[in-house]
Amino acid sequence: MTTGLAALAILAAGYGIGRYQPAHRTSNWANRQQYDRHLRRHSPRWWAVVVALSADNIAWLITHPVQGWHAWQHRNDPPPPRSPAVRINDRPGPR
């Protein structure tokens, strides 16, 4: 009986945390702070933003190792070559 209640409590807590999404909210806050013109470097808020974004990146790399490796391999690729310019033949046609 006690084990069943403990399991139910753990499931309810996990459901509540999943619905609240604290990591997602923190990540959104940190991304919004990057565009604040009044954010001073090395201030406590700046350090909080750096820590939140670093944790977000590390968590993404742990959960998506293949995509992370692929992004790392192609991080400085040059842009693809441009297609040739359109040729317009200026031939007099029937009028």
C-alpha cells in the first residue's frame, strides 16, 4: 500500500514538473535577456544568463549526440556556391 502511494506521488510530481517546464521557462528567459541592451557583462544577471544557456546547450548535446556532432562538424562550412546568373538573349523577335 505504501509503495503504491509513493509511486503515485512520484508520478504526480513528475507530471507537475513536466507541465510547469521550469527548464523551458528558464531557457526562454535567458534567450530574451540576450537582447536586453542594458545587460552589463559580468553582472549577476549576465552570469545567470550564461549558466542557463550553457546548461541548455549541454542538455541538448546529451540528449541529441548525433545532431550535435553533425552541427560541430559543419559549424564553419562556407556557404554553397551561387548559381550562375540568368542569361537573357537580346534577339530581335517578330513584331
